[in-house]
Amino acid sequence: MQTRTRSTAASPRPFAPIERPVAAARGPDGSIASPAALPAPKRLPLKAKYSASLAAHPSRKQNADARASTHTREGIAMSINTSKGKGTAFSRRSFLMGAAMAGTAAVGAGLTGCAPGSSAQAETEQTAGTAAQAATGSDAVLQTDANGNSVYYSMRRSWVGEAPEIAESDLADTYEADVVIVGAGYAGSQCFRMACEQGLTCIVLDTQQKDAFETYGGQLGHFNSTWQEEVLGVPKSTFDPVDFIDSYQLQSAGRANPDLIKQFAHRNGELVDWMMELQPDLSAVTGVNGLVDDGSYQYKKGYFWTYPAVINLGSGAFETSGAFCTASVDAGLKASSGSQAFYGYSARTLVKENGAVTGVIAQDDASETMYRFNAKIGVVLATGDFSANSDMYNALCTEVQESNPYTELLGSGRDGYGIRMGIWAGGVMELGPRAAMGGCTSALPMGTFGAAAGLWINKYGKRYCNEAFGVPFVAGVQSARQPIDSSIIQVWDGGHWRAFAQGQALGHFNASDISDAALDAIATTLQSAVDAGAAGVNDSLWTADTLEELAGYLGFEGDAAANFVDAVTTYDAYAAAGKDEDYAKPADMMFRISEPPYYAEKLQRNANIVLVTLAGLFIDGNGQCLDQNFEPIEGLFATGNASGGRFPLQYTAPMNGISIGFATVFGALLGEHLATLS
């Protein structure tokens, strides 16, 4: 096997990218087929995959061999066998267990802008060590680690599976770089570009083809950029980074990684300016939010700050957000002549030597040829989330699952293979609870004003929480605790609705356009409800001149009807007094409900709307992966939705597009940090 470095002019073979690994082929005697005998894995286009995730499928079966096996590896991963003259068969046990499972995976309108789409990068990994685990099985509470210590919690669960074994003789060639990045989506592309511009030689791998590169979402949330000031017209002096840190940690109950949040707060505007260097005309870059025309909008809502600067990455010079990612990779290649991009390559395993991660084994999916990619400094996993892996999703996002006890969770994102690779190399998931974009925090009354923090009423006619706490995702936790398959009702009046609509936070699930023109359009909808009378509009929106009449339209009777009238009148009294005696809702977020006609919108509790998962590998403030002792793993890094520390409690969205904002900024920061290690 020859070691070489290939120039960027010699582009890798084009091929059909894969979405996830397939189960190993077995003969009648149970033996594993050789790599050449394995069927070529398939990958659905993202749109087709999203549609498929909404359809019902038969329940998935566990791999029979994995279930029958009483011996599982606690050594965290099997690595390349580097003994001369010996090679082990390529084994692929306990990968994703079959087809996507049935489950509600609808994507709410307020979600689609914010999912960071690291490419569907199936990856694998290797390590040395085969210490025995307790014979009770991989899901046992008490296990044994590689050193023989008793462990009462371990990431060696059944969904982890086992790393493949790849013989040295199966490798066709070796490539050398300072850094190897697996995944060229939002986080990986920015890490690659920044590291290249900082003088490193880098390799980036991705399963997708460059000319058809797709991502999830496309909105980049941030603050204090030149775009915010020059295009949106909001001065940089409007926002203090310290306010963001305080507000975000309050929403996250102090669980977000403080160093990550600090770096984002102080440097996100600067780094968005750097990203926008790829746009020849900044004024052609469009945004998401429509602001109040007179400039009177207050960006602090109660305890929390909200932010208006959200860029459509698929605008200006780029038709799609995927094109933004590939252009970022191209910028890195231009800055570093020795760097390379391998589209159509799937990482299969991490190389770990003497405790350090030193490279990646990847497959050219067109030919199924294996290559080694060595990294002098480290390997970055930028491989996306695990929502398309129902086994992982159900096991790890426990609050989401418990909020949806009748649903086998399945999102629209990636399959978690890169995260599993990191675990095989000794990494662990971030500490729980673990978040998804939606789920236990998205059971909100999504209607005419989005999930506006007005007056929320449950099926019993009662108010149940501070609707403005967390703008709006933290409040959504209490909505998820309302009766399953019940309605949540939003109430407002004819005299204050404009102030109510324009006083809401700018964030996911809330209305993004609160301009006067947008509200004029809403006025037409409200008038249609007045004209409809008892019939209502779409069997969800009603209006009446009295609260008693409105309660009847909503279907309330007896005590529930009395509760409804009492809840509205009590709320109005609190709003008039400027003090919420029940749930301490801030006075600036309470709007009176005193002038008829009265409006009510009857909406469904939706706790199972999920786009992607937001939990990932446990990392430090520099993006370096940590092991089960919370110590850094040499040479292993993670960013984007493969990493933790960003959304540790629930999806927290003080702005639209914060997930992509985090992915791009943290990717760039990691690229910058890697250069300091050279």
C-alpha cells in the first residue's frame, strides 16, 4: 500500500452518496461477507427521505446476531489490525436496525429554518481493546469498563452497536493531512475553510455529491454583524454580548457549555461577516424577519432577549444553502493548495493509536474502495444528528419520548453514525436531558400568531403557565404536560391584538413578520372569523361579543365554561394591574383582553413535531471530545449537531436560525483552534 497526498486537481470519482450503512451480508453459516460482496448502500434525497419519514413503516427488528450475542465489546471500538501479515474480516454488526419506523415526524412551520445539515455522513470507527462487559448484556445498569472497573452508567447500549473491523490489506491508499473533517455541511464546511485559511492542510469527506449538495434548513441566526446593521438597519450597539450569555443560560438553566456560549456571544457577528465575504453584494442577501415599521420594537421581552438578524443562506450569490457550504469548501481549497475535498466518500471507522485518534478509514462509495486518511492534529466529526435512528432517538431523548408515550420517535435528520463512531473511540454523549428541535418543548398553540405568548387555556378551561417564559420554548414544556391529544386555546381581543402581535419575541414558532403590512393581512383573517359567527373558520378560529358565547363555540360546558370565563377575566385584571399573581408573567408581555369582539383559536397539542435532534458528543469549550471520565480524547473533535453543549435542556431559540448560527460559528471557531495546535 502506497502513501500519497493527492492534489485537488485529481478529483475523486463521482458516485451515488449513501445515507446510512446497511447490515452486513451473511451466508447460510452466518459468516460475514467480504466488503466487495456487500450491496452498495443507498441514500434517499433529503426531500424524498423527509416524505418517507412521515409514512408508516413496519416496526424495525434488531439484528438477530447482535441480540443473540452474549459478548459485547466494552473496549469502545475495534480498530484496524496493524499487525503485519494479518487482517480481520470487515464486520458490520448492529448498525442501523432496518428501515425507518412509523411515527409522527411532521415538521412545524417554525422549525425548518434552523436545522444544521451536516451532510448525511455515515461514518465508522476503530479502536483497540476488547475488554469484556458484564454478562448481563449491553443495556445492563452494571457493566465493566476496559480496565475491569464496575461502571453503573456507560454509553455501551444496544443502539451503539460495534465498530467494523477492517483489514490493513483492504486499504487501497493513504492520504495525509493536518486535519480530517468528516462532513461538509454547515459546521464542517466552515471548520474546513477556517482551518485552511489559518495555514493547515485539511481533508474534508462527505457522502453527497458536490453538484447536488443538500442541507436542512437555511436560516443563519446571529447578532451584531455588518449585514444586521447595513441591510436590516439595526445598529450593532443594540445588543450587548453579555446580555445574550445571561439570557441564554437562564433559558438553559445553566446547562449550556459556558465557554461555547461566551465565544458565540462575543464573536458571532465577526464570523458572520467573514462568512459573508463569499457574497459579492451584501445587499442582495435576504433576511427572514419583518420588523415593526416605526422602529419601536423592544428586543428584551420579560427576562429574555430576542434577536432580528436571520440570513437566508440560499440568497444572494447562492441559490441554495447547500451551495453556500460547497462554496465555503472551495474557499478553503483556494487558500490551501495542499488541501482536498472528497465528495462521495463515507467514513467507516476512526483510527486510534496509543489512545489518540489519528485518522479515518473511508470508502469511495462508487467503487467501495477503502482508503486511510491520516490526521496529524485531529479528526473532526461534523456528521449531523441522530433523529433518523429511532433506536438512538428513543433511548437518548427521554423527555421527548416520555412526552409522546405512544409514538416511536423518528425525525427528519441524520442517522447518528458519526456520533456512534465517536463513542466507539471512547467518547460519550453529553449529559441529559437531551434535546430535539421540538418534541417536549413544541407542544405550543400554533395558530394565527404562531406560538405567541398570549393567554393559553387547556381542555378544562384553565390557564396553566407563564406563557412568556423562554420565548417560547421553555413555556412549551408545560404545554407538553397537558393531556395528550387535547386542545390548547389561544385567546385575544379586538382592541389589543395589534399590540399583542407586535409585542412578541422574534424566535422559532412565533411570527417572523410583524410589520404593519403583515398585520393588515391578519386583519382580513380576523374579519372572516367575525363574518363566520358560530361556524368559525377552519373549525379552529371563533369570535364572539361575550366570553360566555365564545366558551360555547369552543365546546366548553358546565365547569369548563365557567373556568374559561374566569381565566380570561382574571388574566385581563392581571394585565391591567401589571402583575401576574398566578404565574409571574412579566407585565410587558401581558396584553389586555377586555374589548369585544373576543377571539379564540383552538389548536392541537403537538409534542411530537421534530425536525432534528440537538444532543451530541460531550465536548469541552474547544470542541474536543471527552471520555467517560470527562477527560479529553487526544485527536478527536466534534461540532454542529454531532456535538453537545449547545441545547442541553431543550431547544432554546432567542432567534430564528440559532441552530445553524451555532453550527457555522462553532465550526469556524474549531477550525481556528485547530490551527493553534499545529
